[in-house]
Amino acid sequence: MIPKLYRHILLGLALGLATLTAHALPQPRQISPHTWAWVGPYEAPDKANQGFRMNLGFVIGSEAVAVIDSGYTPDMARAMLQQIRARTPLPVRYVINTNSQPHRFMGNEAFRQAGARIVAATEAAERMHNEGVAFATGIARILELPAAPPVPEAPDLLIDTGGSETLELGGGVTLSVEHYGRTHTRGTLVVYVEPDQTVYTGDIVYGGRLLAILPDSHVGDWIAAFERLQTLRAKQCVPGHGTPGSLADFEHATYAYLSALKTHMDQAVENGTGVADAMADFDAQPWRELANFDELAGRNASLAYLEREAESF
């Protein structure tokens, strides 16, 4: 017979393990010798997927680990940590939040409790602070949780516009974390890994699904950011959404789409065409095969027009 106290302890451990594995995160894929990625599906966050719909990653050096984006909830972050621990006992020294969306940072505290320092762009940290409660409330509603998850504390290391940080993980494994400005959101960070020549782009790069232009996005700067990525000596690219590959694999879904939208809407504004006609006249057919097209194409066109109209003044 197992003593009653031990039975309670074992039950607690079992429940804790169930919490970690309930997300059914896929096993991470090894992208290059030191880099890994969890590759998410395209569906919107819901109770079934528990918010896993994006790409996340980690890098292992000889002394430490860095995580790229911490997930949608603390439970997801703990599941990530469990899978990292299955591959290395090394400490997680850093977590890099590539932007301020909740699926990029709401798991921060689980990694901080494991000893990690949190790295984010200054603008991203401001939005995390200003909208964190609203994000947590939304997560509880979407996932049907009994209570909202805690809002993470402020990041430990901030990178300003135009800035960068070099993070050493040991054994010559180095992360160059650079501020890429306003793209999908304000305060975008890109992580370039040497010697692997692998880049984690966050939501600058999409594959397989139509990208989402937000009120906080900037199409012109987003295009410039993709062109900046093209100057890197990257052999592998881990996009924010989509299957990892070479950067060229994402030109159609990201660069060509944004460029076509910008060119069309700039011309419409110059001609005095109204937003409804400009949207109707834009030929989005080349991107119709992408997931989420029906939900996002109209909104993207509208927001692109409004941005270009504002830029014209």
C-alpha cells in the first residue's frame, strides 16, 4: 500500500505532467545543428489547439539555451521547457520575444522562473504593458479557462530602434538579435544564429497562409525589412508562420504580396480612387491558394490603402 501522503504527492505530479502535455505540442524539428522549431498550424487559437498556431524555437549552445518566443500561455511555455529538457540539461539563459503579440510573450514568466532573461524591443515592451491585461482576458475567453493567465513582468533587456544585442550560448554559438522596426507590429526583433546561418524572422515572414496586416503594421517598412533579410547569409529561415525553408521560399507569400499591395494602393491614392474601388480593383488571385485568404484579404487591402493614403500627405 502507498501511504496516503505519497498518494497525494504522486497525484499532484501526475496532474502537473498532464498540464504540461495537455497542449500536445508537436515534437520540435531540428532545423540546423544548433537550432530547433515548433511549427504551428494555420488555424485561429481555440480550446482544441490551446493557442498553438505559430512557430516557436530554441537554440542550444555548449553552455546555455535561448528560446525564441515563449508561447500563448504559461502552460504552453512549461510544455516547451519540458521538451527542451528532453534534449539538453543546459539552462535556458534567454527568451527573445520577436514581437508584442500574446502568442510571442505570454509564457515569459514560466521561463523567467527557470532562470531566463527576457529580451524584447522597447516598443513591444510598451504594448505588453499597456495591453497585457486585455491579452490575458482574451486568452481566457478563447481557451475557456477558469481564470485569466498572469500578465508577465516587464522584459529584462530592451532593444531600441536600430539597435542590436549579441548573445553568447557557448561553443561559438552566437545570436545576433536585431531591431527590424515596424513590420507586422511595432518593435520587431530578428534572431540570426551563427555558425548555423539560420534566421528566426518572427512575423516579418509568412509561408502557406496569407499574412495579416494590422492597424499597427506598416506595409512600406515591412517590405524594407524583408529586403534587409535578403542581405543576410541565411541558409535556413524559420518564419513566424509556415514551414521553415530558404528565405526565397517565402518571397511569394510575403514580399511579392506586400509589394503588389503597396504598388496598387499607391497608384490608387495618386489617382484619387476611393478605398472601396481600390480594394475591388486589386488582383489578389495569385495568393488565393494561401490559408486564411477569405478572412484576411479584404482587411489587408483596406488597411494597406489607409496607410498609403496617410503616407501621401
